[in-house]
Amino acid sequence: MSNNNISNQGNVRTVKTEILMYVLPIVIIGLVIMSGIIFKYVGSTFEDQLTRSSLNNAQEVSDGVSAWLETRMLETQNAANIPSAKALRENPAGMNENNKYRLALMNKIYPGVYDSVSWGPFDGSGVLYGETKSGFKEMHNADKAWYKETMTGAKDSFMSSPVISQATGKIIVNSIALAKDNNGQNVGMVLAAIYVDAVMEKVSDFKLGEKGYSLLVSKEGTYIVNPDESAIMKKKISEEDDPALRTLGEKMLSGEEGIYKFTRADGK
């Protein structure tokens, strides 16, 4: 009786062992598969959240830059609409005095932002009468692209493409507005040369992770912000050897929004 009981108990243990040998691997495999699914789901969700967060942050930076430039543009437009601007042909001295007031006020409100302010007749001569930190300055710009664009009269106001200031070596944009007489005829132009350091800092500070970086290009594709400082104001994104970067440039210049995934040729 005793031996039979031992034998039966042994058989029971053997069956349990066999069951465990089959069931445990299945459970383990199932858990591994489930872990993989969870990891893939979490990874996908994290990437989606990161993408949305990046787009939101990029939009905030873009809105901030736009608001900053629009404020600069508004000052120039206001300066082009004052009575002395409408009558600048009859009272050029009044415009020169206004230049002094404008620059002093802008330097007080926005220190280090304004390079100079100026005005000129709408006659294609290229002559502008400006006020700089050093005082009055007569400038000749007939060969400049932004001056030629102004003289077409096609735009009442606009921001020029970035250029390098001959006086400071810094990057500036010209905020330009046409002055009109009481009959709505173009009689002159009002200009403010503005440093874009603040814009560059806003864009440069926006990045993802330790190795992330941002790019800012002009409407012609010239680099304004680039981790490779040798490319700034000297190279266009359309001139890149890397086809992926050229494609990115095409999307940027066309105004396309969204996420563009690519791997640079150098792996960075």
C-alpha cells in the first residue's frame, strides 16, 4: 500500500513537471511578445508626443520671431506716415530732425537693436539721409537690390533680405516703408537698419536633445542661423552637397510645415 502511494505521488509530480515545462515557456514567450508590443506602442506614442511637442515649440518660436519683426516694421510704417514724411520734399530738415528722435527713442526702448534710421526721396537717386550712433550720414544705395525693389513702388512696406553691416559686421535687415503725400503719391522712403541678433538667438536656442540644432534661412535660402558658422550669410541651403539637406531647403522655402525625417550624408 505504502509503495503504491509513493509511486502515485511520483507520477503526479511528473505530470506537474511536464505541464510546467510546456506552460512556462508559453507564458514567458507570451510575456516577451507582450513586452515587445508594449515597448513598440510606448515608443510610437513617445515619438508622436515628441513630434507634436516639437511642432508646437517650433510654432512658438516662429510666432515670436514674426511678432518681433512686425513690431520693427510697425515703427517704420508709423515714421513714414507722420506729417513731415508726407511733406519731405518741402521740409527735408524736418526729416533729419525726426531721424535723431527716432534713433534715440529706439535705442532707449530696444537697446542694441537699431543700427541706423534714414529717409530718402522717391527719385531713384539712391541717396539716403541717415542717423547713426556717430551722427548724420549721407548714404548711397542705388546699386542695392533692396533699394531697387523699393523704387518699383510695388510694395508700400517690406523687410529686405539680410545683409552684413559695413559699419559693425553684424547681420541686419532693412525695414522699409514708402512715404506718400496727401494725394497718395510716393514721395519718399523711410528705413530702419535692424540687427537680427535677437532673432538668431531665439532660433539658435530651439533644439531637441544635446545634439539638436536649428537652421534659419532667408527667403533666398541664405543661411542666417547654422551650427556651421562659416556658412552664415555665405552659403545657401540649395547649394548643399547633401541631397537630403537640399530637399529640406526646398520644403522650407516653399513654406511647407510639418516633420521631415532624413539622415544626413555625414550621419549627423
